Amino acid sequence: MPWYRDGLRFGCIDCGGCCRTHGQDDEYAFVYLSGKDVDAICAHLGLERIDFLNQHCRHDRDGWVHLSRVKGDCNFLNAEGRCLIYSVRPRQCDAWPFWTENLDSARWHGPVKDCCPGIGRGRLYTAEEIDKIATDRDAWYDDDE
Ligand code: SF4
Ligand code: SF4
């Protein structure tokens, strides 16, 4: 059984912290996009793919596309700390904080908790729910590779 077998509490308070570069060595700096994310955001914004990629994205050397940032903040974070594309936000954002790499006790109680005041409050997610969110998110990006 995982260390979170009794579940984990999480309740977002809309502070926008996870939309800003954070963590040691800016380890949480990138919002990666799958092709499906790109399609959904383009449809939402009424932009052609090429225009969206040119205006809002950067490419990693390993081929991944990620959202560009403005002084460390996600390009789509507005001045009030709200996401401008919330209804079509990338799966990575939707799945936060239940990422596979975050489901390590030291990481969860360390850098994840440090940057996200929603950790430890709000709804209790069961271990099964948490695992499903994490594995669905992994598959979302794996399908794109
Ligand atoms: S850092 Fe946590 S509480 Fe703040 S917006 Fe992100 S998920 Fe919500
Ligand atoms: S896309 Fe939206 S939810 Fe995701 S990091 Fe940017 S502002 Fe935050």
C-alpha cells in the first residue's frame, strides 16, 4: 500500500502559486503540452496551431512543447492570479498536485507543500482517486510521444 493509503487532502485556494516558476532550481518551471492540449487551447482561443505555437509556446530540445513564461509566470496567468484558459488548461495543470513524481512522501511534504497552500486542506482524495489522476495524466502525455 502507498504511504497515502488513507488518502490526501487537497483544496485549491486559487493563489496561482503553481502557475509560477518555483521549487529548487526552478524544477517546476514548465507546463508541457500534448497535441490534444494544443488542439483544445487553439479551439478555445480561435487560433491556428502555428500562430498559437509561435505566440505562446517554446520547444524543448527533446521535442516537447511547453507554454512560454513571462518573468517566471505562465503566459496565461493574469494579474489577479487566474488562469485565462482554465476550461482548457493543460492536463498537467488539471492533475496538479497528483503527479506521479509528486507522490513521494518527501517530495509531497517538502517542495509540493511549500509551493501549494492547498495541500492538506479541502476534500479528501482516496488513494484510488489519486492513482487514477496520476496514471491518466501520465498516459495523456505518453500517448503523444
Ligand atoms: S498553488 Fe495550490 S492552492 Fe495555489 S493555485 Fe495552485 S493548486 Fe491552487
Ligand atoms: S495554463 Fe493556466 S493553470 Fe496552467 S500554469 Fe498556466 S495559468 Fe496556471
